[in-house]
Amino acid sequence: MKKKKAFILLNGSAPNNLPDLSQYDIVCAIDGAFNYFEANNITPDLVTGDFDSINTIPTSIEVINTPNQDFTDFEKALQILKHRGFYDIDVYGGSGKEHDHFLGNISTALQWKIGLNITFFDNFGKYFFIEGSIYLTNIIGKNISLIPLPIASGILTEGLLYPIKNETLTFGERIGTRNKASKNEVQISIEKGDLLIYISHN
């Protein structure tokens, strides 16, 4: 069975370009992110949030008001999508503007990394948590950073300029920023902990 794929636009820095939205089974605007869609004459399938930063609440598409302040609008959107059977989630607008929102989004993705496959995209690159191992292709020459949150052990890489061989990275001590793909194919695996992977666009 084909896994359903969702697109989320958060209200961070506006993306320079959007992907082909027709590849997604649902396109979601989170609260004030709908302002971007409206300004660019794009109609999402769903608008959700507590609506504290939206200019106009639409009436011709699905709208879900989620006023519960115990969770962020991003968290509440993920709850909705997971309940509807979505697994692969591409997120734009998750960084930029106020940094506490960006850090909160990373925290949310960490909480959901077991149940959902969440990938963030911005104007500079993409980033995501891995579980076990990942095989990357067509990335030679791109910057790749490995960020432990807070500790990741048993890390093994192949295809990076500075290989990591069964080592431990610790936030605040040693992290793996600004490595580079020396080959067109890169493999990264982890035995224990939480590891955020960042890949530059160029």
C-alpha cells in the first residue's frame, strides 16, 4: 500500500520556492502560513491552528480550529495527520523568524520521530532525524552535518570526507557539523540516541 504523503507549511521564513504540490495527498497551512498561500493564489486542502496569526480564515476549504494551548500548532497538525493515516511529512517554513519557534519545531519532530517520517526544508537545505540507518544518493559535494540531541552513539558513516567510525557525538562537547559528501552515495547509521542530519542544497 502506498504511504500517504503530506505537505505542511509553517509560519516561519517563507520559502523561495515550493515543490510540486501535486505530489502530495494533502497540503496543509498551519495558522499564519495560510497568508503565504493566499498571497500566492495557492489553495491548500486544510488550514489548522489556533488562528492567532492568520489574516483571513477561509470558508471554501477544510478548517480545523485547534485552540488547545498545551500543544503547538505544529504538534496539533501532526496529530491530525497521523490520525488520518499520513506517515511521510514534508515541512516548509519551519525555520527563520523567531528562533524559539524553530527550536520548538525541532523538539516536536524529535517527539514524533518514531511514529512519523518528518523532513524539514528551507532555503538552504533539509534536515531530519534518523532511526537506525539511512542511505543517501546524488549528494556529492554537499555539506552534511550530524547533530546529536543530546547524545548519539555507535555512529558509522560511509562516503563522507571526514568519516565517523563507531563514535559518539555529544551536544556541547563534540558534534559533526560541516562535513562533506566525498562520494555520490552516503550511508549513515546510529546504534543509540537521537541524531539530526542536515544536508545543504548546494
